[in-house]
Amino acid sequence: MRRSGESSPPYPTASGVANPNGWQTLGRLLPYLWEYKWRVLAALLFMVGAKLANVGVPVLLKNLVDALTLKPGDPAAVLVVPAGLLLAYGLLRLCTSLFSELRELVFAKATQGAARSIALATFEHLHALSMRFHLERQTGGMTRDIERGVKGVESLISYSLYSIVPTLIEVTLVLGILAVQFDPWFAGITAVALAIYITFTVKVTEWRTQFRRAANQHDSAAHTQAVDSLINYETVKYFNNEAFEASRYNENLERLRLVRLKSQSTLTLLNSGQQLIIAAALVAIMWRATQGVVAGQLTLGDLVMINAFMIQLYIPLNFLGVLYREIKQSLVDLDRMFTLMDKEREVADAPGAAALQLVGEPAVRFAGVSFAYDPARPILQDVSFDIPAGKTVAVVGPSGSGKSTLARLLFRFYDIQSGSITLDGQDLRAVTQDSLRRAIGIVPQDTVLFNDTVEYNIAYGRPGASHDEVVAVARAARIHDFIAATPQGYATRVGERGLKLSGGEKQRVAIARTLLKNPPVLIFDEATSALDSANERAIQAELAQVARNKTTLLIAHRLSTVVDAHEILVMESGRILERGRHAELLAQGGRYAQMWALQQSGEAMDREDEVAVLKA
């Protein structure tokens, strides 16, 4: 579902491709480069120097040839060997390479710095986007777009500054020399050939771009499907669907293969056409030059210079189609990354929002809160309750009643449609999200860990915590003994999403992580649902100790975990049906009493089954 501010996909899908305005994309790139403006200017100077030296080489070559045009046996031959011209020729060749290398050396910091800045800005922006965006994203395709966007920055700068612009400078210099020093026909033939060549290249490359775009779409689709399949490999194995996943991946790869074959065949057409134009132009130029030599209007040195000019011009032009295509593709890739950066945050700090100010234990208040992820399906309807400072309020009810939504709203992952939520009297929408989330800790129902060490995942609750502090909270969460028994101890890696650990072990890591954060407001969302009964009772005692004098929201399905709460809310269909302490709710004989009786009978049956198994 889409909300205002997030009305478009985060990146082009197979059904539609971004068609960016290249100048707008370049305009957005320039500020990142302009941070290194002195390096940019220095690189441009080196580039001009390199081209001046390159154009000077054929001129010196002409003078060398003309200086050596002597009759055989002429005694002046010994005196005419142009040592100075030879040295100058070698020096110009050296300067051409030297200035090019200096240009790349000076500009490398600007290129890499711009790529780093754009990648970092995109990464920070993605983390700032709303929960809804991240629930709807396709991780594989999105990361592929970021990767191609960063490479697009480097390619765009490299191809434009190192290839296109230098070639334009050289073309201008050569045309000027030909027009001034020789018959204007030389400049005219060269200019017309270049115009035909560039027009043909641009038109064919524009036509070919559709195949490159299609290849990118299929590449992203294949990557997305592969990443999604590998992340969910357990589900694949549970249902014995390895062949099905391979078949899906193969379909994407086959589409990619067909599009790339079309791209290659059209590339052959482009290259053949370019060579035909170049060959015709060279024949015309050299015919005109040889006629001039025969007529005595040109020297052999002139013929050599004109030929050298043509070779120097057309060698880089051979790659013009590739360069133009790569620049266009870099613009497309960069625009796709900028599209991600253009995504507006559904939940943003209000202008001038202040940091949350807390003195002692804060009180939480939900006042007339109504909320829906989708307007057609309300989740919370006019919900009001208080969590007094330093007290624990529990919320129970069937799945889908809106319990976990309360935690998401308290973290302000979403904004409510009506009502208000306050923390210590301060509306959550009036304070910064950073300060709000620093004040709240949560043990979620579904714990996802980083693919790093156990110590890293626990210390994530407070980066910079000492090893002793990590061990202390691990003991409190009753996971220290398990960690110490592993061969690598706290350096044990947990695997992607923590899949090397059991559900109970992951939950205890999450508890330790929250204990380390030690915030004034705690949320326990089914914090012990994955634990066995013995560990659950032990950790419940620890959690009760931790929650003492902290404002705590306890979300639970097992009623045995909420009996000591200061107040229990019974929710169903987004509304609060009953509220009170455990004994009061049992005495009322309502929904809570029914749930309690049902769970007690279920637990009694489980105990009877265990006894029967032991006796057998």
C-alpha cells in the first residue's frame, strides 16, 4: 500500500523504466564534485595541457620529415639531422602521458569523494525512511541500484572528463589547424565526417539503450529473487522447493541472456557503421592530401601530419558509441539512486522539533488514539490508557487485536490518524525521533540479529560498552553460560539474521541488548515467547527486577507473564474491552477470565502429557 509522500516505487520496476533528464541528473551530481573545485580546475588544466601536447606531436613530425627531405649523398645531411626536433618530439610524447596521469591523480580524490558522499547520503536517507517503505522494499533490487549508482558516478566522471571532453578539445584544435594551414576542404571533409559519425552513433546508441535498460531490469529481478530465496532458504527446504526456486531464477537469467544477445547484435551494427564512415572520411582526406603533394602544394611532412591527425582523431572516436552508451547508462543508474534519495519520509520531525526532555521516570499516555495501516482496515479505535511513571501496564488479547501496533506507535514508526500519544507530557510528534527512540528500549517478538559476533549483537544496545558490561547483561539474560560453552565464546558469529542460534537464544540476546541500553521506558513484546518454562520463569524474575522503577509496556499472549502488572488491558479488534489488575479481571468473569481458564486448562493438559510420557 502507498501513502502520501511515497506514491511511486522506490526504483523502476519491470513495468516501467526511469527516463531521466540527463542534465538534471548532472546538476545534482555537480555539488558533490564542487566540494573539490580546486582539484577539478587543476584536472581540467592538465587535460588541456595533455591535448595541446598531443596535437603538437603531428606538427613536430611534419617538421622532422621536411627537415630530412634531402637528395641522396648530399653532404649537408650530416648537419641537418634535427636533434632538437627529435628531443622536442620525445618531450611532447612524454608530456601527453604525464599530463594525463597527473589529471587522473589529481582528480581521483574528487571522483572517489563524490562517490563516497552520494553513497553515504543514500544510506543515511534509507535509514531515515518510514517503516512502511522498508516493509514494501525489495532488498536485492534496491542494493543493486545503489551499487550501480555509485559505479555510475565513477563511470560518468571517467568517461566524460577523461574521454569525451578531451576528444572535443582535440577535434577543435585539429579543425583549426587544418582550416588555417591548409585548404579549407580538409577541415570541411573532417567536420562533415565527424558530424555524420556522431549523429549515427548517437541515434543508434539511443535505440540500443532500450536493450541495456531491459538487461538492467532483468538483472535486478534475478538478483532480487536470488537474494530473497537465499535469505529464506529454510522455507525453501521445508517445502522441498529447491528445483522451483532454481527454475524461477533460470527464467530470469534466460530473459537476461536474450536481451544481452540483442544488445550484442546491435553493437555489431553500430561498430560496422562507424568503421564505414571512418574509412570513407580517411580515403577522402588522404586522396586530397596526396593530390596536394603531387601538385607541389603540400610537402611530404604535410601528408604525414594530416595522416597523424586523422589517426589521433578517429582512434578515440572508435569508442564514441561505447562512451556515449556508458554515459547514458551511468545517468540512468545515477538517477535510479537519486530516485531513492527523493523518497519522502512518511514520518518526519516537525519543523523546530525539540529533543525529548525527561526528569526521572516518565509517564506514557495514549489519548483517543485511532490508527490504520490501510484506511479500509482500522487497527486501533479510540484507544486511551495511561502507564504511570515507573509502573508496568500489560496488554493482552488475541492475534490481530493491535497489541504490537501500540509499540510501533510509541516508537513513532507511524503517525496516528487521530488522538495523541505523550511521553512525560510531551507529544511524540513535537519531539525529535532520535531523542524519543533513545529513551525507549524494546525486546521484540521476532528478533533479527546482525551477521556478526554475539558480543557485537549484545553491545549494539549501547555501542562502546565494555566487555565486562556485555558479560554482566548476558548473565542477567541467562545466556552467558551458553556463550561461554561455545568454542569462540563471545566471538562466536551468529550467522545471517542470527540463524545459527535457536529462537530462545536469539530472544535472550535481544533481552541482554535491551538491558545494556538501560532506557527509562521499556517495551516487552512477547519477550519470552520462545523460551522454555524453566528459563522463562528465571528471566521473568530478571525482567521484573529490570522493570522496577521503569515505565514498562508489557505485551503478552501468555497470561501467566502479566499477573504482577499494575494494570492489565484486554484488547480485541482494536478496542480495550476490559482493564484492571489480575485478580479484579478474574473476579469480573469476562473475556480475561475466559482466556485465563482456557490457558490454565491447556497447561494442565500439557503437564499430564509430560507425566504420561515419563511413566511410559
